[in-house]
Amino acid sequence: MAPVNVKPKFWRFTNKVSWKGEKKGLVAARDKPSLEVATPVDFGGHEGTWTPEDLFLASVNSCIMTTFLYYRAKAGFELISYQSTVEGLVEFAPQGLAFTRVMVRPEIVVGAALARNQAEQALRHAEERCLISNSVKAQIVVEPHIKASRQ
């Protein structure tokens, strides 16, 4: 028999995307600014607009950072700065185009030389436990609702 006061361990996140013409759309989420998205220029899209590829890489990069920050807080060492670049390689795979490699390159400055080992350990934990990078092979389920505007 399960304990009575145990809360389930799951969370739901949602957003909405709306087509805005050509190869552009608008991503919206509750209580957040909307974000224009488009097909990449390399695939006939629009310059100066965030792409799904950009957002995927930003998700991995920011998840590594925020997970690192969680473990930094647990360890209690002084963090002076953190900035990171990310690069993704897209290639043809058996299922079609896919990111085959994502390289995250954080530059971290800590307060004391002794904190370097703690920062390295926090970064190892972040790499192992980042929600986004752990989810990349997650099953994607598409549940369409399609209707005609005219009968």
C-alpha cells in the first residue's frame, strides 16, 4: 500500500506555436514573451529569426548551465562567471536529418583555486543529469487534430 501523503513526481510544461505565413511561426507560453521562429536560412528560411535548431541547442546549453548552478549551490563554492557556447552537428541519419553531436563549451571562473575541483565535479553532475540532454532520445508523440474550414 502506497503512503497516503506522497505527491506524484511529474511536471507538465506547455507552449503553443502558431503559423504566421511563409516559413515563420510564433511560439507562446503562459506568462512569457512570445518568440518568433522560422525555418533556418540553410533550408530556405528567414535570416534573423530563431530556428528550432537554435532553440534545441539553447535548451541543451541552458540546461547544462542551470543544472551546474544547482550543484554549485549545493557545493557552496564562489562562482564569478559562467558563459558557454554550443555547437551542433546535423547530418543525415537513417531516420533523416538529425543532430549527431552537440558540443557544449562552458567557460567558468571560480573565486578560489581550491574551488576548481568542486566546479569540475558540479559540471560532471550537470552533464550527467541535465534534463534536456537526458531527454533527447525521448519518444515524440504527435497527436494531430485536423479539420477543414469548409465542408
